[in-house]
Amino acid sequence: MSRDTTKRPAFEPASELAQAGPRDPRMRRPVPTTMGAALVLLRVLAGIAWLIALAAQWNDLIAEQFVEVPIDPDDPAVSAALWFVLAFGGVLLLFDLVMAVLISLGFNWPRIVVMVFSTLSISGTFAAWWAGDQNIALDQTLFTLALDILIMLALSSRAARDYARRNDRRLARATASA
Amino acid sequence: MGGAGAEGNGATVEPARRRRFSFNAMLDGFFFVFAGLASLWLAYLLLSESFAFGWWGIVVFLAFWLVLAYLVLPRIHRILTTIYVPDYFMGRTRTSDGLLGDPVNLALLGDDAQLLATMDAAKWTRADDVTLRSSWRIVMSTITRRSYDEAPVSPLFLFGRTQDYAFQQEVEGNPAKRHHVRFWRCPDGWLLPGGARVDWLAAGTFDRAVGLSLFTLQITHKIDADTDVERDHIIATLGAADPAVAVTVLKDFSSGYHSRNGGGDTIRTDGDLPVIDLREVGVTDAAGAGEPAEASVTGGAPTAASVIGGAP
């Protein structure tokens, strides 16, 4: 019986299944993490392009929206509204940019935050598409959606997850004592 | 047996069991599956769009294939195989998507240095690691049919990790065709089903062409169905390289089977598992030459089995 303790069964214990890969703090940045950060960056660039396009067509858009109540394009309120939208969008994009940098540095929480927002965005688009309200063609809508989905795929991959959680102390303890 | 095993392993298993439900892990699992489903939708959108664009649709269709083969199907397979493929040793490796891969058809005894020295003497080349650069190079050399004798091999998994070493021999300077074999070091104290103790397990197959994988539609190497030929080729080259190499055979280790590997290529094997003994290599050098009685290649099964299984 005592000899049995030196042997291990020829099959893996079931608890092995629940265990994540071994924590390696010196793990090099895997390709999915780089890809994920690059895609978030691409989303920032797309956002900047969208804001510029919006600014260029602002007066026309305003005129379209307020057909019944003609609005004077020179009214300071119109440009103030534009600045407000630009500032709001800029802050969001800046936030996204910081997330991209932090993800590439290997932090876990920005990865989760970005995935939560992508999940909401994809779900919203899907709901609208399913209900028939939104037509997704090969244009801006599909491009944004594809970016969101690619970001999800890259950041939810095992390599990206292991890298982001390579310093997880609780997991490190489990690995060390196992 | 389960009771005794649990008692013996209590100390090592317990920490893993004590880990409670982790919110982070659940969240990661959700994102993993959600991304898989979302990508399926993306593939559908691309496919439906490709019909609306005339000749440009071909480009969109190409994008559809890329998304399907390299993002959607691997993710879907990963999710499904986690559910239905048991993760214990069953004589098969697994691909990075969790599909059953090349069969484990060789076992070795010996340490790192002996393995590397013997493979080197037998004219096997270490494969490059898979990187962007080496992947690009194998694609270009395959298209231009230029030799690339250190071409990388795809990772296969055994014991939950990729191979420790991968070796290959290019055939006719054509990167599409090659002998190749992957080695995994067994965990300490690990025993083969049946009780034999070996240091390494290996999976050797012959790449005969480049084609599309049946399961993921990715571009990959197709392997020769008769994996026993490649197995015996590896044994022959090692035996010729060093007379101290001894071989015993675990007869009918896995019952002979027909199956498919991770790329959907059929495989056939008689189910024998040769155990290559390198422990005498290097120590006695070429002069020692081992005991010739033991060096019976694919020889008498009963004696071979008793030599290896001498544990009880």
C-alpha cells in the first residue's frame, strides 16, 4: 500500500479539468493580446474618423433633424452642441485608448471592461438586427460590428486570459501548492 | 482503486478542490462562449453580404472563409470538445482546438540529452517555434517549393501542454512533404495504462501534402494514413544512428483502430507501441552496444511486455 503513494494513476484527475494553465509571471505577450489591443486602437481611429465626418456634416445634419423649425446655422448653440458631442466622444475614445495601452501591458481589468462594453454593443446591434430595425450592410455598421466581435474573440482567448492573469496571486498559490 | 488513489493523492489534489467558485472564471467562460456565438453571426453576415456584391463578393467570401476557418470553427470546436472529449490519456494527442490529433505511437526511455543527441545523430532537424516569421516562411517556401528544413510544426497537446520537442526530416526539398515527430516528457511517476513506466511519449506522422482541414477548413498538412510506416521509420533511423538504442514493443497497446486526426485525415494503426530505450546511449558510447538480446526490433511480444512492465 505504501508503494502506491509513489505511483500516480495513469489518468488525469477530474480536478485537473477545472484548473487553468500554470501561472507563469515571465510569460511573453501572446499574439491574441497584441491583436486585441491593436483592434481596440483601430476602433479608436475609426471613432476619430467618425467624429471628423460628423463635424464636417454637422450643419446639414442639424438642418435635416429640424425641418419644421428652421435653425440658423450661425446660432452659437449649434456649434456649442457640436463641441459638446465632440468632447463627449473624445473622452470616450481617450478612455478606449488608455484601455488599449493597459491591455497590451497585460492588465486584466481593462480587458474585462472592454469585453463588457463590446458584449453590450454586439447584443444591442443583434437585437436591432433581429427585430428588423437595422440593416447591416457592408459599410460602417458591419465594420464596427466586426471590430467588436474580433476584439471579443482576441481578448477572450485562452492565451490572452492566461497572460492577463499571469500575476494572479490566488491562482499562483493554487499552482504552486498543486 | 479510486478510494486508494484518493487517499494517496489527498495532499496534492486537495488545494485544487478547495478552490471555490470563481466569478472571474465564470465571466471568462461566458465571454469565451459569447465571442464564439457572435463570430458565428459575423460569418453569417459576411456570407449573406458576399452574394450582394457581384464580383467583389468573392473578396467578401474570402473574408467569410478566413473568419470561419480561423476564428469561428476553432472557437466552436474548443467549446464543444471541452464538453465531449475526456481529458485523460487515451493514446491520442489533441489539437489546440481540442480535437483528437495524431496518435501517440512511440514511447522512449532516457533523458533530455540522450534524446537530443540520438535524434541529431539520426539526422533529424529540430523544428522552429511557431512565430509570425517562421509561419510566413513556411507559407512562402511551400508556395515557391523551396526547401525549409527547420519548418515549424503545429502545436499538439498531451498532458495538457504542447510538445517539448519537435523534429522533422524534409523529403525531396519540398516543405509540403516531411517526416515529423513530436515528443512530450511524461509527468513524474506517470504510468502508461497497463503500468509500464516511460519517460517520453511521441507522435510521429508523415506529412504528404498541403490541403484543407476537414474540421476547421484551415490550410494544413495532410498526413499519410498508415502511421505505422512513419513509426517504424523513426525506430529504424534511431537504431541505425546508435547501436546502443534498444527497442521493445508493447504489443496491441491500443487495439488497432481506424480514425481521423485533427485535420480529418484517416489514420490506421496496428496498435503496437514500441518503447525505444535510449538509457544506454552516450553512457557506454558506441562501444557498449547494449545487450543484443534486448534489441529485438518489433520482436517477441510476451518477453518485451514483461521487460517493461516489471513493476508488480
